[in-house]
Amino acid sequence: MNNNKNKAFEINRINNAFSYIKRKEFEKAEDIFKDLIKKKTTNFDVYANFARILGLQNKKKEMIDAYIQALKLNQNFPEAYSNIGNTFFEKKEFKKAISYYDQAVKLNPNQAEPFYNYGNALMEVEDFKKAILCYEKAIKINPNFYLAYNNLANVYANQGDLIKSIKYFKRTLIINNKHYSARHNLGMIQLLCEDYDEGLLNFEFRHNKLKRNSLHAKPKIKRWNGEEIKIGEKLLVISEQGLGDTVQLMRYIPKLKQEKINVRFCAQEKLHKLIKSSGIDLNPLNTEQANKISEGKWIPLLSLLKYFKVNTKDPICYAPYLKINNKYFQKWKTIFSKEKNPVIGINWQGNPLAEKSLLRGRSIPLQMFSKIIDNNENIKLLSLQKGFGSEQLEKCTFIEKFVNFQDEVSKIWDLEETIAIIKNCDLIITTDTLLAHLAGATGKKTWLLLKYIPDWRWGLDSEKTFWYPSLKLFRQNENKSWKEVIERLSLEINKKFTKKS
């Protein structure tokens, strides 16, 4: 009899908790479940619903513990596996997430979302084949699952199947034409395929992507969309994304001024000195100054590509357009003159925080550069790496191959002085980083190392790029394979810098 009373009492408490949940009084419901758990209840519903409300309150650690207790009472609980997997995914513990998603889809093979989540985790560990299968299953269950189509397009882009990538981005947009991320990504793939007419139209949707706006200022004036503008009318151009993007595309600021437009240029402060000395803009603005502007209109820097109708046959403005400070140049010329061998400036890593999606894999380990000097004692290396990746010099096994003034160079962060150093090198070899743009914009002979599917601006096939005539592109012939690129590089270096007899 007492047992029945206890059960009735427990059921009544659970019903009270459900009433609190309906009214979104989660803490009161939580207190009831905690009390029942403290009394060692074996009721599965207590643990299951306790876990749910903990999740609603973003108490993820406690939620996982509650779900695990629920699974001890009932292993056939796909929701637990899915939500634990989601939590590990948010924590970027992707292998743990995969193990839980695997159980979730096995227990509930007729629900699309767990397959979608599973595919996302597989994407993060670059298991693209399994990710494709997961997205395809999600789509089979829900043919209108546009998020799965979008991510399927991303997988194919990473694998290099750009025809399928474009197909699935377009399918995403048929289902949801306001999926701006898909339209932006479609634009980048089209640009990569050198379809600048369509690509630049879709690329304009990059600023509609929620929480991913990369503009360096947000003025209150109206945006300019390329409509006719009066002579002398004020126009604020705002830089966006990384330093390399700004260096590459600030070439269009003088072109705008030639059209008698009153241009102000907002750019990253790290570039201001270089912008002024190169005559791009004599008074560049910082973010705070740009946000205070109350007259005229504004436009994102990268949108000038669309305005000027840039294409692969005509970049409109040709490099070089960065000027070398003669004082710095002569200073480093004197320092370089002490080195009797040719000097190759190298850079191997970009910002890892930016290496997502198609940018993932653009960097290489410093150690791989040992291969290019194994058979050539007639050259010296100079690290132009700054910040991320520069710590690799500390454990470099061929440090004796670097110039004896390396420490002096490593202390230089000023970009105006950096391009003077670049100009004094015999050759620059770099991955897809800011350095490629600095070297290219000064007309320096540079070899650029590119991953199998590179960033949109480099195209897919040519050894040359219309952006910078002084660059030669060394591309991976297959995904993730730098070894063959380095071997080709080594042969080219041996031809260019033969050993002295």
C-alpha cells in the first residue's frame, strides 16, 4: 500500500513539474526533479525531462549527466544521444559528438535532423564520404531540408567537385531563396570557376549572413549600390575581412578618386601607414572615425569588384601599386649585402582562426621547407612569418639554413618596413596569406603555394594570376598533398639557384 502511495505521490510531483515547464518556470520544475532524484527515483521520465529543462537553461554539463542517467534506465532513447552529441559538437569535441550521433541515427533512422547533425560533425573531421551519405539520408527523409543541401554543396566544394557543389547550392536556393549563406558561397565557387558575372552578383550577399558581418565599420549613412553619383559627392569605402583582402583591393581607391568622387577610406589601423605612403589615401579612417560620418554614402571595399565589373581579362587596376620607402629599403639592402648567398623569404601559415571551410588546409608546416634546401647549399632562407606559426622556428631542424640576421627581421612588425625587406629578397615563397598580397602589390617575384581547392581569387588552373603579374602559382595536384608541390618547388629552385662551382 505504501508503495502505491509513493508512486502516486511521485506521479503527482511529476505532473506538477510538467505544469511549471508549460509556464516556463524551469527552476521550479528543476527543484522537483532534483528532489525526486535525491530520493533515488527509478522513473525514467524524471531523468529524461530533468535533462530537457537543463538543456533549455543551457546547463549543458548537468544535462549530459541527467541524460546518461536516463540511458541507464532506457537505452532506447535517441533524443539523449542526439542532445549529448549536439553539446559535444558545440564544445568542438567532434569525435565524441560522432559517437553519440551514430547511436542516435541507429535508434531513429527515420528522422532527418540527427543525420544532418552527424554529417556536420563528420565534416569537421574531414570524413567527407560519410558526411555525404548522412546528408543524402537526411534529404531522402526530408526532400525540402535545404540546410542539408547547403552542407552537401560545401562537402563537394571541399572535395573539388565544383559542378555538384554549384548544383546543390542552387537547389538550396530553390527551396529557400533567402538562404544568404548559400548564395554567398555559390558566388565564391562561381568566382573560383572564373564566372565573374554571376559570381560577383551572388558574392554581394556576404553581408546578409547573420552574425558573420566582417565589415570594419557600421556607419549610419545609406549604402551606395553603384547608382550614378554626383561629382564631389562623399563616399565612404569600408574595408572588410582580413588584411590580405584590404591590400589586394585597396588598389581601387585611387580609381574611384579619378572619377571625381570624394572618397574616404576606412581600413585596419595596421595598414594606415602603408596606405598613406603608397598614396592610396592620405588620411585613412579607423572604425570609430568612420562610424561618426553623417554625410554621403558608404560601400564595402570588396563591392568595388562589382562596381568596376572586374573580370579575369581585366582587373581594371594592375599591380604594382604599393610604394617602397627608400629609407627602409636602403637600410635592409645594407643588411642583406652581408649575406653572400641568394636569400629566399618564406611564409608558411595564415591565421588558423580564419582557416575554415575552403580556407582550411592552406598552411603548411615549416618543416616541409627543409626539402627545398636539402640539395641546394647555395641559398639562405629568411622567415617572414609573424605571429601564428612563428613558434615553429624554435624547433626548426634546419635553422642553420636561415640568414644570420633573422632575429632582426623577426622583430619587424611594421608593414611599410616589411615590404622593404620583401623587396630585398631574391625570391618570396609563401602560402595564401597577407604576405602574398604585399609581395604581389610591390611587383616582387613570388611563388605562391596553393591548396587543391584554393580561395576564390586564385582560380583553378593557371600558373599565373591576373591580380599580380609577378606571382607564379604552385598548386596541389591532389587534395591535402603538399609533398608533390614541395618536390616541384625544389626542382625549380635548383634550376634558378644553381650551386657555385
